[in-house]
Amino acid sequence: MSLLEVHDVRMHYPASPDAWGRPRAWLRAVDGVSLSIAEGEVVGLVGESGCGKSTLGRVITGLERPTAGTVRFGGRDVAGRAGTPGLQLVFQDSLGSMDPRWTAAEIVSEPWRARGRRMARGELRRKVAGLLSDVGLEAAAMDRYPHEFSGGQRQRIGLARALADEPRLLVCDEVVSALDVSVQAQVVNLLMRLRRERGMAMLFISHDLAVVEHVSARMAVMYLGRIIEEGRAREVCARPLHPYTAALVSAVPEPGRARGGPALQGEPPSPLSPPPGCTFHLRCPIATTRCGAVSPSWREASPGRWVACHEAGPTDPGVQASPAGTR
Ligand SMILES: Nc1ncnc2c1ncn2[C@@H]1O[C@H](COP(=O)(O)OP(=O)(O)OP(=O)(O)O)[C@@H](O)[C@H]1O
Ligand SMILES: [Mg+2]
């Protein structure tokens, strides 16, 4: 059994309320996602802005109860239950996730208070200083308030807070996106060290494909609320199966990568009214008429490589297809 088991999760938000406040439409931020993460495994989640990555992160960590589907952590149902021990989120919006009246020391030590762990002031300050040093901040930072830090420094305080809980699974939402390259490498190395030392698993959410490839063993690519490709990170980047993944890969400015593929055209459709069939077909360079009518099934194209596309890649005839997003 995996540490995290997400099955067919949907998060639909009410939209366009009428005069009585009843929703006239639903925004499908997450629309049928299944994902599992093993103990100690690092899984990357990539996709364009607005595809539902943060929403999925909030659902996994129990901050939002999904409209449908199940979330199990360590075998327990944790859907809609925030504060599950061992399950922590580092927020994309670090400022919004911190009480402005709290010092960094109070913020970082919050998980201990939440668990009723008491310790003497000296010990607490020593432990907080240790965590701050782990994320590359001076001990003096502990007496400052959130607004006194840069975005990158605040992100690291958020990381220190999550690490204080000694998580078994850390959901990192764009933790390095706001940092400059040298600090980015420092935080990535820290996360890799913690994974090795503590056997911590991670869901590493980022729109930066190159960082995700570097950090993750396995990678899932999300488009308009669904996972459309999954596999070993290196293989997905070297030989993308889905035309959307291919476009993301070809946009990464790195030598030695298969580039020159079709660039991504236009904006993703609105999650308020996703198109019929494959939700990518309007932007897809290889779409056929079937793609505009029939939603592609989620199939294992080769061992460990999953894709939802009618036209993509090799098909292993021995492998059964299942409805998109389920397995
Ligand atoms: N609380 C909410 N109420 C209504 N709509 C929401 C809510 N949270 C997110 N959304 C919508 O859900 C969709 C997915 O948003 P989400 O923040 O999960 O995307 P993302 O992939 O994290 O994007 P980014 O890369 O910009 O962080 C967007 O259309 C967003 O406007
Ligand atoms: Mg986000």
C-alpha cells in the first residue's frame, strides 16, 4: 500500500451565483485525479498556471474537502481533515499563510503547539534556530515578522514550519519558484538531503519542468484539472508521449533536450466550460475528429508510462485501458 492514495478526486467550485446565490456554473479546478505516492518517494506535478496544482495540494493536505473522490494517507481517510500528523503543505502564497502578528519563531514552532508539545523557551529557540539554519536563514530571523522578509525568505520560513512537524509527506507548492537560482539550488539540495535522511516523501508542485525533472523520480503532468501523463521523470522529459507534455518539454531552454517540437498555442480553455472530448484538442497539433468528441482513456502505453491521449505513443496491446484518471 502507498503512503498516499488519491482516487478520482474532484474539486468543483460554485461560480456565477444567481440572485438567490445559487451557482449557475461549476468551476472544475480538479476533475478526476488519481495519484499515489510511496513512502520516501518524490513525485513531481507540473502544468500551466491555473491547471489545478495548488487546489490538488490543498485537497491532499485536507485544507479543502473534495467534491468527490477519496484521499488516504497511511491507510486513513484524510479528506477534508487538516492537521493530519505527518502530512504537511508548504504554501505557494507564503504571506497569506502566515499570521502577520506572529514572529518567525512563533510561526515555525506552530506545529509543536498544535500537537500540545511543550518545551522550555531556551530549547524552543534552539530548535527553531536549527530549522532556520537548515533552510539557510540566520537565527536572528526568528524575532522578525512575516512582512519584514523577502518573498524567498518567507518561503523558507514556511518550509521550516512544515519541517518542524517531521512530515512523512511534504507537499511543496512552488517552493523554489520565487527564489533566485543560487538559493533555489540550496533549497532543492536541502529537500533532497531531508528525503535521504528522514525518508520523507514529497509531492513537488511546480510549473518549472526542469526543476521537477531534477528533483522527482516520477512525474505527473496536469492539464485543466486532470493528469494527462505520468511516468519516470527522466523518461517523461526525454520521450514525452502526450503532445501537451511535448510542448512543455520543448519550451525548456536546455541543451541536449529534444527541442523544436510544436510550441504551445493559445491559452488553456476555461475550467468553467471545458471542451468536449479531449480537453487539449483545441490546442493540439495532432488532434483528429475523434479527439473533439471522445475523452481519451487513461492507459499504460508502456510499463510505468501512463497517458490520456488517443494519438500518443506506442500502445501495449497487453495492457488494458481504464476510464481517464482511474486505475
Ligand atoms: N477557492 C477557489 N474558489 C474558486 N475557484 C478557485 C479557488 N481556488 C482555485 N480556483 C480556480 O481553480 C483553478 C485552479 O487553480 P489553482 O490555484 O489550483 O491552479 P495552479 O495550477 O496552482 O496555478 P498556478 O501555477 O498559477 O499556481 C483556477 O481556475 C482558479 O481560478
Ligand atoms: Mg498554484
